[in-house]
Amino acid sequence: MRPGADGRAGALPVGAAEEHAGHPIPQARAEGAEVRFADVPLTDQHGRELRLADAVGERIVVMGFVYTSCTTVCPVISAIMQKVQAQLGERIGAEVGLLSISVDPLRDSPARLLEYSRAYQAGPGWSWLTGQAAAVDETLRGLGVWSADYASHPPTLLVGDGRSGQWTRYYGFTDPAVLVGRVEALAEARRHAGHGHIARRDAEPEGRP
């Protein structure tokens, strides 16, 4: 399932959203996004310092935004990413990365994120990031997901290619199959670009430097 021409994305079954009645949930939809990786230090769940650009690298990445004391939206977002992890299997890590960024860095220490991540069976290719409040705010602004009130942040996910810079922003409780479909489309675009480069090189006249 892919986003339609009107930008709408596939949503999770209605029952998943009903569990969070009372919290405003936008209709699942998708749009192209321009992002900027803030050049500020962050810390992962193991206490390692890194920058967002390093965390993404040249991988295709699925990115979510949570805080550990959230009992409504965030567990659903994390469960969606857990399903993405399960569906992509061994591709998570080298080819595809998962990133969960805390929107409540004052409370979400690396140790707290590590404990939280265990509830979702996060594997080695799934990083959970926090940091100083100013650094996290700048990171979220660069990704277009900053909210003045972190407790009411809308459910949002990003899927993009660290190599090509193509990103899509998903709002609402997006079906994991939609996110996996976007990962597959980005991977296919890479393969197509690689084949095109080889074909152009093979077509060059002999003797051309």
C-alpha cells in the first residue's frame, strides 16, 4: 500500500486508534519533506555521543518521535516501528536503520531509553536518541517536527534515504506496510540509479577518458 495521489497513507485498523480516544489523531497522510540534520551532539541509548547525520549515514531510515512517559500516541508509534523491524528482518542495520528520537530529553536519559526500547525488542539497528534540550530542539526543528508542547506532539514518522536526500513525512498511525513499501521504493530507486550509471559508462565511446 502506498500514499495515494491525495497524499493519504494507509492507516492502522480502527481499533488501534480507538485505544487512544481523547488524544487528537490526524488522519493518516503523507507528504514529501525537506529535512536538515542539525550539527549538534546527541546521545544514544548506550550512552554513545553522535550526530544525527552519523546516525543516518547513507542508509535508508525510518524515524519516529516519542517520549517514555507517554501512554497514548508514543506506544503506538513504537509498535509500528517494531513491526517495520520485524518485516525488514536482517536488512535492519547495514541497509536500513530505525531511529527513535525523544521529544522529552529532560526526562529521557540514555538509560531510560534503553529500558523503554526493550519493551519493543529493539535490535542493534534501532537507535534511540536523546541529548541536551537545546540540541534536541534544534534537531526536531531541522526535521520539521518540533512542537512547543511535547506532550501534545502529533504522531509523525519520517522515511528517507541518507544518500539521495529523499524524505517523506507521515502523519497519524501509518500502517507499517506503507512504511516498508516506501523503504522498498527507495531501495529500488538506488538499484535503478546504479544500473543507469553502469549503462552510461558502458555507452561511452572508446578512447574517451
